[in-house]
Amino acid sequence: MDVNTVYQTVLMILNKEQRGYMTPTEFNTVATQVQLEIFEKYFDDLNQQLRVPQADTDYADRQENIDEKIAIFKTLGPATLVANTNYFSLPTIDSYGDEVIFYRLGNVLYNEEKVVQRLDRREFYYANQSKLTKPSVINPAYLYENQKLFIKPLTIIDKIKVDYVRKPKDVVWGFTPGSLGQYEYQSILSTDIELHASEQTEVVLKILLYSGIIIRDPQIIQTAAALVQAEETNKKS
């Protein structure tokens, strides 16, 4: 989603209504927050849709539609055994060479083919006490706590990969000052909004909602809040 298009749309609406101005710094902060709010809501929406029957029609399956939006942020990378410890650290650079901020864990893989079983703390600590539950290279297990992976058996010291959801990058409308002190957009200094293109209307409305708070205009807040609610209701209907 092009960050310049969104920013110019917000400015156009504010200017048309003569409601004030939002600086690039204010926009970047608000747009980053809005993106994160919408992104985090995907997981609640997906959880709700898993409880209801879905349509068989192409493009109408809500589970698939939400998963498609989340898929933008799905990636994978190697976990690394931290020296002099018994745990693996999560990747900060994924398998595509991109720096990422880890957000939510998916599957843990051993040797690129074996899905490692996830256990809670009690199960993990007592797993070795039974031959039936004792983890092995063939059937490994892991405990995930505090963004650390504890793998059993302890003979596994490498070849661990994880697929996961990364956090969206902060939104940046980059600029340089013009000769008259104006803000001149620079795409090379910018970071686009990473949400699915279908979210553009909601992004603009939510930014306008925050802009009403920034410029202290209750009418913008009320109007934008009503439009955001209508947009969310329309998605669920």
C-alpha cells in the first residue's frame, strides 16, 4: 500500500474540510500505530472465523481471506543455539536475508522435514520420565518461553528452523525540505504500509480518527469513528 497515496488522501480530506494539517512526523507515528492495530486484529478475526462454517465459493472464504492478509508477514529462518546455554534464539534475519522483528511463532522444524512437537512447561519437564513420551531425534519436542526455544533431546544442537509471523515495519513517509521549507516526498527514504491493499479505506479512516485527536477536532473524531465502525460492520456482514 503506497504510503504517499495514503498520506496525500488524508491531507486532501483534512484540507477539503478545512480541519487542519498533519505533519509527516505525526503521520508516520499514527500510520505505524494504525497498521499495527489492524495487523493484530487479524488473529482475533481468524480465531472467530475458525468457529463458523465457511463458504465453498472462491474468494468468499473468510478464513482464507484473513490468512491471505497474514501471509504478507509470514516467513521462516534458522534458530541458533546460544553458546553456553541450552536454548535456541529466534531469527532476526530470515531465510530471504531480510532483517525482521519476530511476532508470532508457527511451526518448529528439525532437519527441514520433522515438525517438532510443542509442549507446555510441565509436559516438557516430565517428558523424559516415560519411554513413551521421551523426546528423540525422530520425535523431538520443544518448550517456547520468553522468545527462547528449548529443544529435547539435548543432542540436537543445530538444523532447527522456524516459520513465523514477523512484525510489520514502521511506516515512513520520507521527505527532504524544499527551498521554501515545504516537505518534498522521497520514495527512497520511505517505507510503505505493508497491509493488504483491501485495507486502504480502513487505514485512511483510522488515521483520520487519530488526526482528529491531534488537532483536537471532535467532529472529525466522531465522523471517522462512525465510518470505521461502519467499515468493520460491513466486513463482518
